[in-house]
Amino acid sequence: MGWGDLGVFGHPSKETPNLDQMALEGMVLPDFYTANPLCSPSRAALLTGRLPIRNGFYTTNAHARNAYTPQEIVGGIPDSELLLPELLKKTGYRNKIIGKWHLGHRPQYHPLKHGFDEWFGSPNCHFGPYDNKNRPNIPVYKDWEMIGRYYEDFKIDLKTGEANLTQMYLQEALNFIEKQHLNGQPFFLYWAIDATHGPVYASSRFLGTSQRGIYGDAVREIDDSVGKILAYLRHQDIAQNTFVFFTSDNGASLSSGPKEGGCNGPFLCGKHTTFEGGMREPAIAWWPGHIPAGQVSHQLSSVMDLFTTALSLAGLQPPHDRTIDGIDLSPVFLQSRVIDRPIFYYRGNEMMAARVGLYKAHYWTWSNSWAQMEQGVDFCPGQNVSGVTTHEQEEHTKIPLLLHLGRDPGEKYPLSVTSAEYQDAMKIISATVEKHKETLIPGEPQLNMCDLAVMNWSPPGCEKLGKCLTPPPSKPWKCLWTH
Amino acid sequence: MGWGDLGVFGHPSKETPNLDQMALEGMVLPDFYTANPLCSPSRAALLTGRLPIRNGFYTTNAHARNAYTPQEIVGGIPDSELLLPELLKKTGYRNKIIGKWHLGHRPQYHPLKHGFDEWFGSPNCHFGPYDNKNRPNIPVYKDWEMIGRYYEDFKIDLKTGEANLTQMYLQEALNFIEKQHLNGQPFFLYWAIDATHGPVYASSRFLGTSQRGIYGDAVREIDDSVGKILAYLRHQDIAQNTFVFFTSDNGASLSSGPKEGGCNGPFLCGKHTTFEGGMREPAIAWWPGHIPAGQVSHQLSSVMDLFTTALSLAGLQPPHDRTIDGIDLSPVFLQSRVIDRPIFYYRGNEMMAARVGLYKAHYWTWSNSWAQMEQGVDFCPGQNVSGVTTHEQEEHTKIPLLLHLGRDPGEKYPLSVTSAEYQDAMKIISATVEKHKETLIPGEPQLNMCDLAVMNWSPPGCEKLGKCLTPPPSKPWKCLWTH
């Protein structure tokens, strides 16, 4: 989902009344970022509070290319990483993940081995359907075991776009909340639904209801579900005890537009890129009685801050034996403070850009390759900013491209290198970047190696269902990442 | 001001708390349009309820080129046109225009000859400063007479951007409202401020306060002023008797970005063009106790509707002896109804596009000329949609370019001509356009002729101020319109 997909963030269809209401009752953060413009590194950053370059969710196979977690990936979340649910567990929280995990699908990466107590959902995206010979269909887990597979037991009709998954995820969420509430049990719910990812689906009640086509139907279903979850918290009278945060894992994918493409508002490009359209996310913090209603904060903030903030709200400290990139936003939410901090924009193993205040310096620019363009894949359709949306990886490390995101949120007008404004701003940004790079120790890259043998052939529980498949012999190779 | 300049319409700076609050208390219209993407035809359409092609605010000097009302223009609003204040006067309204008139500056076009009872403002844009030899500085009027000139008596500091004009316009508005209220006098206030037009200015209290630079400062000052006007209506206890509508006369000018450029949200291009960025306007209707709070209406609507709606709210009928393009929106505001009607997009003398429902058909495409592009003037900076943002005037009258604005608000993906969707939608649009064209009788074009002799040399009242200037001899010529 993109920054501009919500009514409160300016989508002209204004089809998200529940999220808009959530914003009215809480705090909107228009300057909130993901840690990587692609799903699994973003989710790894959220759960570890650390940049993908530290937690291993990147590749060194190619320069500045994002990598994610398809079925053939060998790696996943290292045991050495401490995840938010692992830490919350220590203070008595019960943790559930509903939806897409995306931090590795091999046994050692199972979410219940990394702090979660319950799981309903899948390890990978709902790509497919596959033939179960060359590739298995993606399993759906309930806790430790597979209970079926996408397209087989969990239907997604690619013709009509109908699937009931978001409704199942909603019901799981409500059931989980109810049970914890009845037990007086503190809980952490990671409601990691995989809509609006392509192939885009919605349940029958929402299909065809949006001005925007099926993508809008999916947005409406998510909006409706969030409304139901918040209403349920109020109904159970635990809203005042429950901190809720809504965001997305990367900017809307524009290359799948218009049929399945979202909206990044006035920002440049989309998913995969380190332009604002790829990295800036819709973000709403909600906690009645604690976060005053109707606020806007221009705090520079990140998915990684949710790690540190959640720990803080639970009365815990972040780990001291490693670098944590997330900061504690509770003073922002509760006392409307603004904390000075930079944003680093990574694409794979490269820091592409850095933001300090309203200034953003691009050290590398790249939209997507000419080869992809020739195949009709375009991450910036209809947008072309000379020298900015480059189709080669262009290096600007000596003389960064500097933009003022206040006057120029669309990243169209690089400042003149000879201006005093450029010199003054770059002095501060350079010092910030230097400090960041000096202390950066990259983690072991987890997304380098692929192997057909590691795919979801025989997930735990497959025997009971008669759904075990035979993997091919192991033949690892260096994964190829095109963008 | 552009569609995307308000927080409620998605600007990331979220610096319009008063307009956002107005939206919360009233109705937002995300599908509201101007009648022409340039100031004076748009304002003529607002006050007459008629397309510029009918009321004369266009040119036949060149094809599909917008024209406006600079000092050297000979024409203006014809006596035969019936303006909103003329009609409201009949039922006892007192009418004031504050700000830019732009419907002609020669004596016969004076707003007090066309229904207004009072005026504080100027006949043209605040361009300048001029030398009073080759061109006179623009006069500022109080009612019938000039009381000074821009840059001379009404300061605009082009270096600092400081000018007190919006504050003066605000004070005039509050004074007018107070006086009418004390007299129990129904009133029509046309608060036609000329900010955020370039050269952009703001008063000292707002200068430097926006993330967005001086353009944002001006937006903040307008926002603050609207807040003060609404608060004053409430304070005087006449809010429930006062219908207020906020909108703009054309999309934000992108060619003056980033320093003085606004934001058109996710829409294509800006001012001067008939893409959505040029034609779609921010729009909020407010009438406490009558328009229910917090509504969004996707009614296709237009500045011309304000003519018919205002008449309706005042218990009057629109004139029956001429075509009125504006419809009565009161059922939309008061009963949340949606009325089926098309939108026609004109550029000068040409109908460039038409919208029916969510479909928009481009019959002609043009962003701006190659000649202008070579001079660095670009109406779609950073945007380039092949076959859509053409730099030649391209005709598609036989096979219109069809877009679905729901799935594709950015006008990036023309539908396939061979698709059933194209055929079905075009059947309806073609019939609508045919009907429109069949009955269209263009008015006498008012913006064809220019003459240095007609400029603001000696406006009424100049003698008292010793500010009369001598016009050159009359040498009329056909005005040149570049876009």
C-alpha cells in the first residue's frame, strides 16, 4: 500500500473512512519511512529494529539491488537477531503473527522459534498457483503446522479476484484479542496481512465496490477490517490499554498499474526505489486517552522505531549488545515532542540516500534498468526527472544530488551545487552519513543463496494432510536479483 | 492553488488546519472542477454560471490557447452577461468583491457596473512593478475609484516576499460581514484574494513559517484567514445562515516550481492544461446545521455550479433566456444526492476533453509547446506520459484517448481502443459530447484584441491622487496567446 492510498493522505477516491477516522482519533505521521522499499527486508527491520544491512536481509550478489524471500531462498532471520516478540515475551506478553511472515520458511526460521506464540498465515507471498512439481504452492500455517496451501485449500480466484483471506485474517485477529482479553493477558498482535500485494484479491462483499478497481476493493477491505479491530478494542473496553499502529511495508507498486497499482500521492516513483514514493509510508498511531486526537507530527520516523517504541511502552529496554536503528517514539506520541534524527535509504547493500531535516541527499540514483524498461517494467511510470530517475545506477557520492522535500516533495528540482544552501545542508548531512558509515558493521547477508531443494515441499504437518512433496536434490546457486 | 495543496487533500506538509477543520465540519468534493485552467475565464465562469466559450472569455486568435485579462486587453465581461451579484441584488442581497476582479479593467467592465455594491481590490494580477511609462502599475480600487497602485502605495517586496495584502483583504471581509450583520442585511461576499499567484507573497507573520517555502507561507496565510472568517461567522452567530464555499480558480502552476509552485496531488500536470492537475480544484462546502459534517461527495461539479446553487439557496431561478452550464448543487449538499452530469474541459476555443462518470475522453492533447520547453517553461515538470502529455497539439477527435480516472487518476494508462470497456464508455461519452456541441453557440470572443491605450493609465479617482498617466495613442492588435 502506498502513502497516497488513504483518504487522509489524499487519495481522491476517499474510500478509507475507518483509517481516516483512526487518524482523526490519533496521530498522523506524514514523514514515516520503511527501512527498505521491499517486503521482507522491511518486515525484518520492523521486528528487529535494525536496518536490513545489519540484520542480514540484503544481498551482496549485485550492487544496490533489493532482495526478498521467495521460496528458493536459503537464508532467513538469523538466530542471533532478537525479535520484538522474543523481548515482549519476557514481560509476559502473548504474541501472535497473522498473515505473511517473510523472514524465511525453512524450519529454523519458523516464527514460533523467534518469539511468536501463535501464527496464522504463510511464510511467503501468495504467488502462484504453482504445479507442485517444479514449485510447490505456498503453505498456510496454523502455529507449528501447515493446514493447507494457497490456491488448493485457500482459494484465490485469479479470474474474478475473489479470495476470503483478509476476512480470515480479520476473524483470527478478533478471536485472538478476545481470548487475551478474557484471560487478562497482555498481547502483541502483528497483523501482517498480505493484501494489497499482487495478485490483488478481495472478498465478495468488497469486489467491485471501489472507484479504483480491484486494488481499491482490497484497500476498502483492509480499511473495513481495521475499523472492526478498533471497534472491537473499544467494545471490549481495552482501547485505552492498546497501542495500535497502522503502516505499510513499502510504497505502492507502480509497475503493476493501473490494474493493481496503488498511489504514492505527490511522491516520486514507487516500490523498489529509494525515492519518496518507494520509502514513505502511510502511518497512523492510535491510543485513545494517551495519544491526543487529531495530531500531525512531522517526526522523521521509521518502521524500526516501532520495535523500540513497543519495548518502551511495555516498560522494556532495547538490547544493549548491538546497534538498534529504531528510536523510542513515545515522547512523540505522548508529549508531541520532535526528536532530531536522520533517515537512511538503503537499496540492497547500498546506502542510496540520506535525509536530515527537510533535506535529502541522493548518493546513488536508480529507478530500474533499461533491460527491464524494454520488457515493459517501469517503477516510475509517467515520471521522468532528468538526472534523478536514472535507468543506470548513477553515483553521486562525491557531489550528492540535494533536494528540499518541503518545497519539492516530488524530488524534481536538485539544488544548485554552488548555492550556499547546498553547502550548508551538505555539511550537516555529510557529517551524519560519515558517522553512520564509520560504525556500520554489515550483518551476514541472508539473501545471497538460492536452492530449489529448500522450497516449501514438505512443511511440518504435511503428513497429516497427505500434502508432502518430494524436494529435488540440493543444487544451491547465487540468487539473481534484478532490481 | 492546487488540488493537493491542502492537508485534507493530501499535502504532506499538512499545514492547513483551518481548511481541514472546515472540511471536517462540511462536505469535501474531490471531483470539483474549474471551467478553464486559467484565472480570468475561470472567474467569469464562476460569476456567470456559463462556460467561457459562451460568456466570451476566450480567444479565436489561435487554436486551443487559453487567454486571460492582462492590462492591454480590450475586452471584458459583456453587458449582456448576467452576473451572480446582479441577480442576488434583486432579492435584497448586498454584494462585495474583495480582491482580484479579472473580468476587464476598462470603465464599462467595472464590477460595480455588474452587480457588485462594493469593491476592494484590483482589476488585474499583481504583476510588476512597472515603470508607469511603458506600462502603468496595477491600480487598487475602493468601490468606484482607485486608491493607489501596487508596488507604489500597496507594497509587495519581491526580494523578501513580504506583502500585507491578504491581511488587508481579510480585514475588509470581516468589516463587511460585521456591517451587514449589524444591519440584518443578506450579503454575498466574493473573497477573491490573489495569493497564491506569483510573484508569491505573504505577510511578515507568515513569512518563513512553512516547510514549503514562500508558497507554503501564502497557503498558511490563506488558511489562517479562512479560519478567522469562519470563526467570525460563528462568533456573530450567523454561521447557520451563511453558506461558505472554498475553491481555487485553476490548478497549481507547476512551471513556477519549486520556489513558487503548488501541488496538484496525484494528478497530471498543472495550470494551463486540461489534464486533471490543471482543472481539478480543492473544494469544501460549509454550512453548519444544513450541510452535515464530515461528508465526502463524488458529485462531478464545477465552479459554474456555484452560480446556480447560490441562486437556488437565495430562492432565485437562473435566467431562462440563455444556456446555464452550472447545476444546482443544493440537493448534493443538503440531501447527499448525486446528479448525473458531464464535465467539459476547454482550453481557449477548443473542447479538449469530456468526463462522464469515471471516464475521461481526450479529444485533443497538449501540455505546452516545444518552443516554450526550449525556454525552460514546462507545465508538467517531471511528468511525461507518452501520447498524453504531448508538446504538439494532437487531435484525437476520431479516436479519443480514453482514461478511467478511478483506477488511473494520474492519466497514465489510456484504455485499449479495441476493448469492450472502451466501446461501451465511448458510446455514452460521444452522445453526451454530440449533444453539447449541437446546441453550443459560442459567445463573441472578448480576449482577441489588445491595445496599449486601454491599460490602467488613468483609472477613475486618479486626479485626486495625482496619479493620472497619459495613455499612448490607440494601436490595437490581435493579442498573442502562447498557451
